[in-house]
Amino acid sequence: MTDTAEELKQALNIAGDALAEKPDGTVRLIGTECADCGHRVFPPTPVCPECMSENVSRIELSETGTLYSWSAVRIAPRDWKTPFIAGYVDMPEGVRVFAHMVDIDPEALSFDMNVRVCKSELGAESDGTPIESYSFVPVEEKS
Amino acid sequence: MRDVAILGAGMVPFGKYPEKTLAEIAWPAVKAAIEDSNVPKKDIQAAYCGTALGGMMAGQRILKTLGITGLPIMNIENACSSSSTAFREAWIAVAAGVYDAVVVIGVEKLTKFGGGTLPLEKEDFEVAHGLVMPALYAMRAQRYMHEFDLTEDHLAKVSVKAREHGQHNPDAQMRELTSIEAVKESRPVADPLRLFHCCPSGDGAAAVVICAAENAAKFGGEPIRVIGSEINSGKYMTGFRDMTSPEITVRGAAQLYEEAGIGPEDVDLAEVHDAFAIAELLYYEALGFCPRGEAGRMIDEGETSVGGRIPVNPSGGLLAKGHPIGATGVAQIVEVVRQLRGQCGNRQVEGARVGLTHCTGGGVSGFDHGVCSIHLFAR
């Protein structure tokens, strides 16, 4: 019996929440930065993979990043809404984040476009429990 | 370190054997390899068994059916590179003089999972967010197609070539020819990849017997020499890695060519890890068979078909031969042994003297691949 929501929660909680909710309703991803060597990672970890220091602190990543690549995924383990768009987003802090792209057709995506982090329902358990996590939406370009 | 030679090779046709146990799938391959080697069963001093999802003590379960017990049996997991890793470990042991003759097994039974994408480790952050292997390769493909001259037709041509080779391989799972149109009309999996761009799921086993080259003559036959053995893990990169060039293969190939004292131009054929059509194209470049950005041209001009400049995956590769993941590394070696012996009939690479095998394993976030093992062989 798969339990994707629980597995996701555990993965997000490897070293604390990877997602922070702001008072204005927006969300930010949380990474860690090593106080000794400056190396940054996402998701947060208790130890720096560069220098093994445990002197790491949580940092809030920027609200927007750029889309490195993506794919509309049509076959995936059950519980996920298919098709979904998987992508890699490059954040200004120098980390690459795997994420679902939501609220857009894959045809409307373009390389290196600006995308904004959000929180959304990515699937549901067989009993209806929603699977929620961070995701990204394209930033609306002001014309 | 002593020189090491392969004396015997065997495999079972890759396919779907849901009614058989792992041991029932594997023992005929092991028996075939031992008989092919002329090494008496009693002279086999150790066994190395690679399987990713075969469960505990796969080697013991397989070898007891043939009465090969009471010897050291090492069971090795390294995802899709499980049995190429097992081969590498066996090579080290024989080269170091620890053992004189050992058997290496690769085995997998994926039908027990009932189909679909490969089950990955759910503790991984990206896997927990829905990453599946086709999606990862699809994102590599998308970015490569953006940066270089590569079209959906190029991707389809890899699958067409795989079937053209595979039709002549009795051990291949997919032996029917296909066409560019049929590939492009097959079911979408993860854009731009479609079903025929993806290796089939299945079961299978392969085995080889290796010994110290100095002892090979007493068993007769034509030994195939191991002239280079390399394994690496990927580099964990949290930043912006270039997904159009598989760093672990680039790095490993450079190390291997230096160790063997040859270059990519000396390789007569290669069995590479074409789990998805885009992968084979990336490896043309990573293994040095062509400069960056020219993979599409290579497949267009037929350079990697049997009869071409550097035939890649004459067995049909993972796309046509199949990919029971833990079995793949040794199965690639079985093909190279047969090619170097001139036993491959209609898919024979004429005059082949040097062959390369390349096997990767992925599915861990932050790595280009978790593991990659490359070997070079010569007759």
C-alpha cells in the first residue's frame, strides 16, 4: 500500500520543513547554508555536503527562479495527478530544485523562463487525502 | 596486478518470466557460462552476483541449484550497474591473486512488480516528489534539443536502429522491426519520450567465468582479455549541473582510456546504457565517439549501426535486448565476448578486436547518475 502523502511528509521533514508560509499567503523554499564554507543546498540538511560542517543555518530561497528543463509526465506511480509537468528550477541562491510546474500547459513553457514558487495539491491518496507540496507557476510578464 | 581473461559467457533470453523464481531464471545462464569456459565446477573459487531488486542472498539461491556452494559468494547491489559492479569486484580479486577462477552473475526479475516505471527509493527527496526515470531522461532530452541540433526524428532513429540490431539477437526481448513513424506514434510517456524510446521492463540473467590470463591456456578456447576496468559514483551536485553531458561517463571514460592506453578511435564496438533513446546519443559524445553536439549527425549517417564506423549496441541494447536491470552489466559483457569471438551471425561487427561496455545506474537526486562502470575488452 503506497502512502505518498506520508512519504512526502517524511522526505520534507528530513531536517525540518522545506517550505515556509509567509504572512501574505505566499510561500518560500527553505534551504541550508554552511556557516563555515558558504555552500548552499536544497532541501535543508543537518550537515554540509561540501565540508561536513554541522554549523549550518536555514535560509529562505528567493520567490522566483528560472526553468532549466521540464517534461510533461504521462506515466507515473499512482496517487500523482497525470499528466503532470516535472521540471528543474535554478534559484538565484545557486541551487537547483526539482518541482512540479502547475497551472500551465507544457506548450506555454520556455527555457530559462521565470517561475514563482507556490504550494499546490499534486495528487491524492486512494482515500482522498490530498498530496500537497511546493510547486512553481510561470511569472506573469508585465507588458 | 595480473591480467584477467574471460573464458566463458552465457545468458538467457531477456523476456517476461513471471512464473519462474529468480534462481530458475538464472541457473541456465550460469551453467551455460561454466560449460562455455571449460573450467571444472570444482575449480570455481568464488562467485559475485549482481542484482538490484532480487532480494537477499540471490547468489546462494541461484548457485545451490547447480551445487556450487561452500565457496565465498558476494551479493552486490548498485542499481542498474549491479552486475557491472560485481564484474569489477571479481576482476579486482582475480587480478590481485586472491582467486584464480570465479563466476560473475547478473540477474533480475522485474515482472514481480507488475510493470510500470522502475520502483525507486522513496526516501529520496525528488522521488518522493514524483520523479521517475523516464522524466529525468526526458528533461535531459528537452534541454539537449534546446541547446543542440537534435529532433524527434533523431530520437526515433535510435529506437529503429536498436530493433534492427535486436532482430538478429535470439536473446533480445524486442525483435520486431519498427519505423520512425511507429516510434513517433507510440504512447507518450514523458515528453518528448514515447514508449518505443524506453527500454522494456522484463526478467533475465547473464553470467561469465573469468580467470587469471596466465592460466587461461589450460582450459582451451579463446580467452577474451580485460584491458580496462573502471567504476565511479556520480558527484553530488546541489547547483546547476549540465544535464546535456553526463559527467560521470565523461570522467570515467577519460580515466579508462588512460588506464588502457587506447582511445575511443581504437574501439570497434560498444554496448552502452541506452535505457532511453536520448541516453545513447549523450553517450556517443561522453565516450568520445564524436565531438559535442554531433550525436544527431552520427545516428543520421549510420555511423553507429553494424557496418558503420563504430557500431553501438549491436545486441539491440537495452532498448531492444531488454533491461532486467541487475542483469544488464554482465549481459553487455556477454555480447562483447561473442562479438570478439565472431559468434554473432547477422549482427556481427566484422573484424572486431576491441569492445567496450558502459553501464550506469541512477535514481538518486543531485547526481547525474549514482554509478557508472565502463570496461574494455580485447581478443
